[in-house]
Amino acid sequence: MQERKRELTEAIIAYLLKHGLADLSLRPLAAKTGTSSRLLIYHFESKEGLLTEVLLAMQARVRRSCEQLLAKAARDRQAQVPLRLFWNWAIDAENFPYLKLLYELQILAIQNPSAYGKYLADNSVSWLDFAMSASSAEYRTPELATLFGAVFDGLFLELMGTGDRKRTTQALEAFILLAGGALKSTKRAKRA
């Protein structure tokens, strides 16, 4: 039974990547994923339960991919800024649809905190922990991890809305320069 649920989750993700969340209805979703709406309810309990499972699966997929990216950079001894590395991964044509869907699901969850509150709280802590673990020791604070995550979120939402990869990438590079200069200046001031 767990295997069938996993297969359905993968089929639902594929459907959502193609069709998005707008006007999501269980009957058309069930028909396109080779099941019935009754079986979707059986496996996921509700539409909200189904979307929570998809959110968790998408989050796990994106996080695994990011961890592999960081591990590869470390193995190859690439001295890249993690924020830049993640941005370049996110805007790649293969990864962009997955991250876009994750943001769409996140926005849906924010609109319905009574159904998705636990997911939202867990998600926030999970990504904060990930951002801190990806940071070098000197910048590993909850405040900086939150700031870097918020900048990424804002720029990715801007990219989703405008499609302007060049401008949003340039904005990310400007932020990295500003943040790097400010952090170095703060360190010098603390030593003085």
C-alpha cells in the first residue's frame, strides 16, 4: 500500500508540474494519474492531505538535490558562495519547474494555515537548518540564514512573476557583493 501511495505521489507531482495548481480538482487529477478520486481520498484523506504529501515529497526532493550540489562543490573544491550555487541550480531549466511548484504549494499553504500550519512551521525550521549548514562557520547564524533565504525567496518570486533571469541574477550578485562587504566590515569593526 505504501508503494502505491508513493507511485501516486510521483504521478501527482508530474501532473502538477505540467498543469500547475490553478483549478486543481480531484476528479481530473485522478483521471490523469490513473486512479479514482475515491482512491485519492483513501490514500491521502483529503485534498489538503494530498497536497501536504506532495509538499513534503517536493521539499525532500529539492533538499536532496541541493545537498548533492553542495557535496559535489566540496568534492570538486569549488569555492562558490552557497547562495549563488543554489540560485544557479534553481534557475536551471531542469530544476526551475520543481522549485516553482514548491513555491506555488507554499503559497497555497500560507493561504490556509489551519490545514497546513504544521507543515509551514516544520518547513521553516528545515530550510533554516539547511541554510545554516550550507553557510561557512563565520556566517552561520539564524539571522543571516534567514536573510539569505528571504533574499532568495524574493528574487525567485520575482523571477516567477517576470521571467527575467538576467535581472534577478544580477540582483542576486549585487546582494552577494553587498552582504560580503558588510560582513567583512562588521568583522573588522569587532576586531578594532
